[in-house]
Amino acid sequence: LVDDRCIVELRDGRPESPPKKFRDCLFKVCPVNRYAAQKQYWTEQKRFISGESTFDDDMMNKLRIAAEKEKEQNELEFRKTQGNVIQYGTTVQLLHVKSDKYVTVQKNSPAKCERNAMKVYLDRAGNEGSWFIIEPAYKHYVIGDSVAAGNKISLVPYSVNNQTSGHVKHQLHLSHYLLKDHQTAAEVNCLNECTEWQVFMFLLFNENQPDIVKSGDVVRLFHADQQTFLTKHKATLERTKAEFLVPPPSQLYADGP
């Protein structure tokens, strides 16, 4: 059983003392993929298999070719944008390096713990719910400024209507509730409540401008309030995988045995 929930493992990891499962915490900043042709093909393929589609084999083949071309175009766009400076207001996707899956908001499904929040999970192919706008957590940065390593950011889903002025936007959010089936972890969901993520550089796309976040960079996301990293934890006994926020060992020792 693979559990693709996004959660934060509390008390495991700090910037100065990374978690033991360091690779679980790495996310690659990627340009947005396009999904229109692939989505149409996936939808029609399901209907075709069930006998509900009005499309014939020739039409299905054309949809398949269009979907494959879209995937090729996405790969080309990724190569073209590698090394581009990420600015506030840029829409990106976050690819979990170890699982090769995208952080994704499923806006029509409630989160497990906070039922008024939207579900966040890891998706193999990604979709429009995988698009996040990087916005500054504080007003001393504005849209168009470069995102520097160490900056605190908000990750606002592109697919969620955030047009209401005067209200906090829906964003990638750390729940205040612990998971019932994992008492050392808190759920990550999408809610209109402020959540700051601090970007820590792990691997640069290249050596130019080392303090600027660029498309293709691999980063760690650090929750400033909880002092923990976003990570993917594997529960060995249950053979499940999940996303966590993890604080450092130094905090564990500070709190006593």
C-alpha cells in the first residue's frame, strides 16, 4: 500500500541539522506542464474501454499522438527554462525527487484531518492542481522580485479561485491536527490560512547566481513556525509512504528523552 498523502513529520530536522532521511525532503522546482491533450486522452480512453465512447480506433489514435506530443513539448519547455531565475508571481510545479511525483491539490476532495481544507497528495503525472504560484510571505518583497535562497514564501494553487480581495488566499498549509494513524505527523493540505515555507537550496542547476532560486533547482521546504521540513516518510511496518514536516535531532534532544 502506497500512501501519497502530504504530511510533515514533527521533531525531525533543522537547517543546521538535516533529517536522517534527507533525500525524502527534496523537491525540484519545475516549469508548469500542459495537460489539456493528455487529460482529454485519459478521459476518452476510460470511456472507450467501458464502451461509452463515440470515438473509433482512428480517433483514439489521434488523441494518443496529441497527448504524446504534449508530453514532448513539456520536456522541451523544461530544458529551455532550466536556469531561469524564479521570481515572485512565477507559477511552478514541485517534483518530489525520490518518488518522482508532483505535489498536487485535489480541490474537489476534502483533506482527511481538516475537512474544510482541500486534499494535497503526490501525483505521478501531475495535473492543473500541481501548479503553484510563488508569492512572498511578507510585504517587503513584491511580485517580480527574485526569490532568494532562505526566503519565506507562500505556495498558492493556480487552480483555486483566490479572487476575493481582503481575504487570505488558499495555499499549501500545515494542519494544526496530528494524524490519527501517525501521531508524530501533521497533515499538509490546502486552506485559506497563512503558512510560510522557507526555501533552502540543496543542489543548484548551475553555479551561476548561487543565491537565486532557478527552474531545475532542487530545494528543501522549511516550515518557519513549526521549524520543520516538508518530507516523505516511509513507515516500514505498515509499508506506507507519506509526506511529512521534519524537525532536527537537536530539538529532540533539547526536549529530553
